[in-house]
Amino acid sequence: MLLLQLYMESIQDLLAPEKINIPINEDARTGEISLPGASVVKVEDLDHFSELLQIGEANRHAANTKQNTESSRSHAILMVSVFLVFRLSESI
């Protein structure tokens, strides 16, 4: 999982706030997008996922706008990769 924010035209890592100005790279051949330097965290369970979301939310920038006093002026980006592993049982 990656949790980032787009704030003032810069991508920042919400799980490692010292990482700022993370570049976006696109592979011209495959179209695959990568974010070198962004923290990728393996989520163990739902509680761990919730904890990571809370950490990320605490690191988001917030500022008022003319239209909305609760606007964050930033956009959160959550990227989740799901892998399914099949294990063969010995008792078939």
C-alpha cells in the first residue's frame, strides 16, 4: 500500500512525511507508472490498514479556502495492490 498526497503540485509520502517531491515515472513501453522513493507498506490485517490510514491522515496538509473552511487543499492518493496466493493442500 502507498498513501500519498498531491499538495501544491508536489507528491508527498503520507507514511514517511520527510519524503517530498516524489517523481512520477511512466514506462513508455508498458505504460506502467512508478513512484520511486515512495514507501510501500505490506498490510498485515484490517487493524494495520486502519492504523496506516490514521497515520496518513495526521500527516495531511489542511488549509481553509474561500469556499470551504474545511477544505484540505490537497488530494489523498491511496494505492493498494492485492495479491492472492494459492497453496496446494497435501490432502487432496
